[in-house]
Amino acid sequence: MSGVLLFIHIVVCLLLVIIVLLQSGKSADLAGAFGGYGSQSTFGPRGTATLLSKITTTLAILFMVTSLLLQVLQARKNRSGSVLPGGERPAATQPLEPGTPASQPQGESGG
């Protein structure tokens, strides 16, 4: 399951890069080259959503969903709660033996 999801994620990433690079900029006309917007609207020229912009939106949503699913699968795989290999707890969090002072590390004697 994780391998298939990772493959889908990589394909979505590559397609997203290609589709974004195929799109022209917001002000790709001659007026945009000189700082103008070509129309007098408040937020600049805005046309209908093209097929490339719809594909970009869909791929971006798929990218976010596959990223979250991969993270959830990885978290379930490593349920130990440790970042160390093998899921071992560090020595500082292991409980002390009865009678051992908390200020001295185990195995050392004072003095």
C-alpha cells in the first residue's frame, strides 16, 4: 500500500511541475511587460479557468492528500514513539533502580 501511494505521489509531483511550467503568467501580454494590467478592474484581468488551471488545482489537492496519507502510514509504522533506530528509549528516560540517587548516573559511584 505504501509503495503504491509513494508511486502515485511521485507521478503527481512530476505532473504538477510540468503543468505549472506549461502555463503562461498572469500578465503575459504586452501590457504586462510594461507594468500595466490591460484592463481597469480592481484585481487585474481575470479570465475563465482554463483546462490547465483546473488540472493544476486537482494535482495540488492530490499532492496534499498523498503527502498526508504517506505521513499517517509512516507514523503508524513507527508506533514506538522513538526517533532512534530500533525504537529504543534513551538512558535518561529509563526508570532508576530503587535506592539509586537521581543526581548520579547509574553505574557511577560518588567520591
